[in-house]
Amino acid sequence: MRRRSILLVARSLCLVALSFAFGACHTQSSNSPTLVFDKVPKVAGDPNKLDTLEGHVAGFQAGQQIVLYTNSEELWWIQPDIYHPITKIQADAGWKGQVHLGQQYAALLVDPAYNPPETFEALPPNGNGVAAVAVTGAPGTTQVPATTKILHFSGYDWVVRTAASNRAGTRNSFDPANAWTDERGALHLRIVKGQDKWTCAEVKLTRSLGYGTYTFVVGDTSQFEPSVILTLLTWDGLGSERNRRELDVEIGRWGYRENTNAHYVVQPYFIPANFVRFRVPDGVLTHSFKWEPSQATFSTTVGSQDGRLINRHIFTSGVPPAGGESVRINLYVFNKGQIPLKNGTEVVIQKFEFLP
């Protein structure tokens, strides 16, 4: 009997020891990596100037790297540029990179296969290739958020953009005063010249609609100069899908007088099967795309609806799955064309409709 008790005690001690060992291993494996800033540039300086952002990381895994971002005009921009997006971690776990001056700075610890976006509207949470995120600004400084402007158009609520954007490789600034609705309920977007730069307009639907048919009735765009671009699109500003679930109807000539003035795009545009060029006439036009799993059908007709068909195309490759995207309508300046913009412009979106 005594021997049996001794065996039971010994067995219990072994179980306790194993529990402690397992707990210790589990605690060690669940430790999260940490990013620490050692040197931070000043804020609100000249955004064209570079300075050094330094720090170190603890608990990282082999192959992980650092990606740096600067916050400017309410948007996070990859640093120092899109051609040099990676900052390597040194043997002593330190890292150092060049950043353009801005309001805040961020460092992301990412996995080797992570593809960093050129811009973020909001920094990503941990997961999907992001192991850790750190954000900083100069001591005593805070970023004052812009007041959100909401428009009610075609039965939906739309957020008016205030942050800068980097559409088609060109940077644009946005002014909420450039978007409004009139007494008939139509949406107006304009480009105007400020003191030293053009300001543009964009609105974003406040919720995601997913698969279905998206229809836009657009007023006359014949007054567009070659560098004015109107884009009717879906875009996932926060997700990790490589091409941000982007489907586009683009009206404009990309800075060249002889170019066609309309395109259908399933991003990325540089794959020939994802890009269709055509010409549209003056006057009111209806653009639509029907988004289904693995297929997107685009069409353009004359008039407000059910008019003469101008173009139709079905994409069956590279079509993204629906997710966290939202509809956006963006009027902006393409700054890389042959013919620079000389005058402001305005476009009227008469109607938006969605059918699931």
C-alpha cells in the first residue's frame, strides 16, 4: 500500500513537472516581437526632405524585414520610395532607413513574402504577413483628425476624401469642398487650383456591397483636358489582397491628346488580358460592371440607361474575390502625361445603383 502511494506521488510530480515544462515552452513561443524607435526625425518639415529613422527589434524570426511609412496628408506612404521598400535588420537587431518628413512615422516587421502596399489609409493589424507595428511622432505632437464630411447620394452615404492619394503613380491633394450634391440629388466633383497646387475630389461608400451589378450614370465629360481622369472603382483600403480588389472604369486620356478616352481594368493593369481601351462619345453615359466569382462583365451605353451599347467586355481571369472593398468615385489629375492641366473642371454623377 505504501509502495502504491509512493508511485502515485511520483506520478503526480512528473505530471506537474511536465505541466510546468509545457507552460514554459508555450509562454516562450507566444512572445510577440517588439519594435523600438531609437532616433525619430522631426515632424511637419519639408516633405521633399529625407531624414533617418532608426530603431531595433526583439523577438524577430529569420528572414523578417522592416518596412517604413511616413504619414502625410492623412495617408501612410511607403519609405523612402516604392523602389526601395525594404529596410534590412542588421546583425545586432538594429535597423536604419531614410524617410521623408511627415506628421508621424511607422515601422512594420514583416515576413519575407509580404508585399507592402505603396500607401495605407490606416496601418494594418498584426497578421497576414505583418508581425509587429510601431508608430511614433515627435514628443508633444498629435495629429488632429480632419472633420469627416458625409454626402447622401443615390440612397447611400459617402465619405468625402481629405487625404492625399497616389493614383496611377501621381500624387494628388483633395479638398472636401470639391464634392457636393445639388437640389436634384446629383453628385458634383471638381478639380480647382489653389494657391500652389490642384485639389481634387473623391467620395467613398461607407459600406462594402460585394458581388453584384454596379451602375454609374455620368454627365458629359467632353470638356476634360487630357490630364483629367475620372475613375469609378472598387477598392479595399485596409485589406491584404494584393491588388486591393480593384475593378475600374476610367474616363480620361492620361495626358496625351490622341489616346482613347475610356478603359475597363481589372488590376493589375499591366497584364494585357486585364485592360481594355475604347472611345466614348460626348453626352451622358451609363457605365456598369457585374461582379461575380471569377468573372466581371463591363458595359457602357449612351444615355441615362438602356441606351445604345458602346462597349462590352467580360473578364474571366484575375478577377478578385469580393471582400472589404468599397465603391469610390475619384476625379484627379494625372501629372505624368505630355499635356499638363491648365484649367479646372467639374463632372456630375447623376446616379449610382447597386443590384445584388
